[in-house]
Amino acid sequence: MSVAVTYTSREEIEVHKFSWLVSVAVPLAAVFIQVFFPVRVKFLMVFDLPLLVTIYFAVARRKPIAGLITGALVGTLQDAFGHHYIGLNGIAKTIIGFLASSLGVKIDVENPGSRFLMTIGFYLLHQVILAGISVALVGVREPWMWGHTLITALANGLLAVVLFVALDRLRVRG
Amino acid sequence: MESFFGRYKNPLVLMAVLFVQVIGLATQVKRPSDPKMPNSPGTRLIRVWAVTAFTPLERAFVGTGHFVRESWHNWVDLHGVRKQNQELQAEITRMRMDEIRLKEDAEQAHRLQALLGFREKFISETVAAQVIGTSGSEQSHVIYIDKGSREGLRPDMAVITPDGIVGKVKDVFPLSSQVLMISDRDSGAGVMMEKSRLRGVLKGNNLGEMQVDTVMADEKVEVGEQVIASGGDRIYPKGFPVGTVTSAAPDRDSGAFLIIKIKPAADLNRLEEVLVVTKMADQTPAAATNEGHTHAADMLEQRLPAVPKTEPQPGTSAQPGGEKKKTAETPEVKKQGANSTTPQAPSAVKPKAPPKQPGSTENPPQ
């Protein structure tokens, strides 16, 4: 797997667009798959599809405001299906959406290697933000499981490489 | 001024969105949690909208999956049905033998319990439900079932399978309900070791593992010992299977308590159908009386010096074993829609009795 993270000028980076149907349906489908499929295959719960979709749209559009709003909406919807406070995933994914779109403006994240590394980095940051919010705002200290977190980060990174290629086909051409 | 907002538009929007979410989160954290109203109106609204929007889709997927799978299984099962029939006949014969022996013990236990005035919780009514969703997060071990307030479900009702307890209803929506599993770190269940009768509180963790950490380190707990519900939480039926002890070691931090790891009796990773206990009955087992037959158990009872003999109640001695009309068949979790079923109380609490009358959905307390 080639890893090429290169700094690129703003003019060289292509800003991708998506139809409104894709913009709405893909995040909704990601949340649906996230809550439905682990009923039969528990292992799938290690993936965070809403996070991957947030990262993808943020990086592809390269618009920080669009990225953070996508993250906020997807995260809040994801929170609605848990039993914890609503806002934990919302805040974490808002920040990730903003950072991912800001990163997309500065570097080329089109090749599989950089997508893999970028997703691992954002996944770990997402978990750190979640843990920070839990401690600082909710007052719940959860044990940090490094091994489990690293494995899930790798798994999400691998899935992102495949998923992002599939999502590339949904871009508006021309 | 315009240039300032234009220049810092992105960070300002980020801060504004984060500010709104932090305020929303702080409002939820500050609000005292009411067990009967676990969500504030605002968060409940978001949950109701989200869950109600997804529930029909999940039901459709689950229904389609069941139809395809059952059609396939029905076709495949025809091949081995003759052999299976013979095996089942042999098993019925063996179980009848067991039943006769267990009935003796059961009747004796009921008589003695009645004499001692035990009052215990028994499952009276249940609603069968299908699992249609999860939280989708490792931090939140909840499942969604396809029955809600329209079927009479309420928060804090126990959710079980024939194998063991699953969790309790946390949030109820019109067409679905959220069930907090016993493997979640926020859940708690009163449990008891079946042999040693040690009591404790079962809790989960982020990995979905379950443990009891309230038993003193000098107590002896054997690996493989069965763990049952103690009934102390007034949610789970007393004596119902919870799991098996997989390890028991002193806590590394304090050393004063044991960390007892439990493997759940119900397969929490592959739940498809569950039973929601909608009604628990306070029952005092009636004294069994027998006419014309003298069982070994009766002879034993007569020889017990501390147990006085009771007068049989008029009209209750027609059948051997006054308990026979109560409780019933092994709970079968099948596609019964909202039909109530009457599962049997666990053998640890209440032994088996003959099946109840067909069509009956409720066992009146005796």
C-alpha cells in the first residue's frame, strides 16, 4: 500500500460535489447500517460508519462549515440510538468534520495510503474527544483500553479505504 | 467588522455549533434523572423521532430475513424429519421419567414453602418480541425490540430468553422499546450464586463483559458455579438463570473483594427473539394434598418433627398437587406477535408442573 501524503496548493486540489440525495441518503444509510447490522453480526459494532462518512464528505467537499454541520447532524442522530446523553457523538463528530475538511484543503487525501492513515488518526482523535467529553462534561471516567482502541482504529482505517472508493463513484461528474 | 466575520467565519461557526451542543449536554446532565422519565422532553423528542423513523425499515428487514430463512429451513428440515422424530420420541420418554421424579420433589417443596409462608415473584405474563436494532456503539449495550407502549410495555420490565435474563426495558416508544442489556456498564442486577448462596450486584463494562465485585475476598466461589437472579432488584424474576462463573480472583486494587467474571446464560451476541415480563405475580405456593396416594415425600414430611400438619382447604384437594394448574410450559420464544405467553418459573425457584390450559394467557396468583 503506497503512502503519499503531500502538501498541495489550494488551486491543485479538486473540490467534489454530491447531489442532495447522496448527501442525505448516505449518512442516513450509514447510521441505519450501524444500528441494524450488529443485531446479527456483533463484530460489526467495532466499525464507526457514521464517522467514516463524516470524514469522507468533509475531506471531499473541503468546506469546513459543511463538514462540521454534517458531523453534528450525523453524531446527534447516532446519539439518539444509544442510552447516554445526546451530544457526545455530536460534539466529537462536529470537531472531526471541521478538522477533516480543513485537512482536505491543505493536503492531498485521495490515495488509499493517506486515507488509511488519516482515518486511523481521526478515529483515535474521535475516541480521545469522546473520553474527554465524558470526563469533563458528563463526569464519567471510563477505562481507556489501548489495545482494543488501536485494533478498532486499524479496522476502521481498512474499511475506509474500501468505502471511500465506493463513495467516490457517487460524486457529481463534470 | 465584515472582514472579521469573513476571515474567521469557519472557526466562529464551529464554536457556535459546539456551544449549542455543550449547552444541550449540560442541560441533560444537570437534570435529575427520574427512573420513570429517563429522558428530558427535548432529548426524548429526538429519540422518538429517530427511532420511529428507523423502526419500520428495521421491521421490514427483519421480517424479510425471517421469511427467507424460515422458508429455507422448512425445505431443508424435511430431509431429516423422520430421524428427528424418532429422537424426539425417545427424549419425550426420558423426560416423562424425569418429570415423575421431579414432581415428587416439587410437591414436597411446595408444601414446605407454603408452611413457611414464602412469598415469591413468579412470571405471570410475557410478551414475545423480536430484536430489530442496536445502539450501534460499543459504549452503549442496548437493543431495540419491535414491541412498545401499544403492547403494554413500560420501563423497568425484565427482558429474558428461555436461557436467562437479557436486561430491562429502559425507554418505551409507541412501536418499539429500548432494552438496556445486563452487559452494559450502567446496568445492575441482583444476583446470587446457586450453590454458595452468596449475593452480589452484577455489572457490565465497556467490552460487554459482566462481573460481580461485591463479594468479600475470603468467600469461596467456584468456577462453573451457576449464577441466578436474587430477586432483590424487584425487576428480574428470582431464581432465573443469569450465567456461569468463569473466573474469581481478588481485586488487584483493594484486595478486599473478589472480581467474579460471569458468562451470560443467554447468548447476548445473537439475540433474535426475547420475552418481556409484563406481569409478575406474588404467589404463595399452595400446599399440595393427595388423596388415595402416599408419596415418599409425604412420609418424609410426616416424620419431620418441626413441621405441623395442615388442614386441607375445601375444594382444593381434588387433584394431586394443588400447584398443578399454575405455571406452565417452558417459555417458547417464537413468532407470536404480541400474544402473551406463560413461561415456567425457573427450576431453581419453582419446579415444573403440567402444561396449563390452552388459550389461557395468564396465571392467576393462587
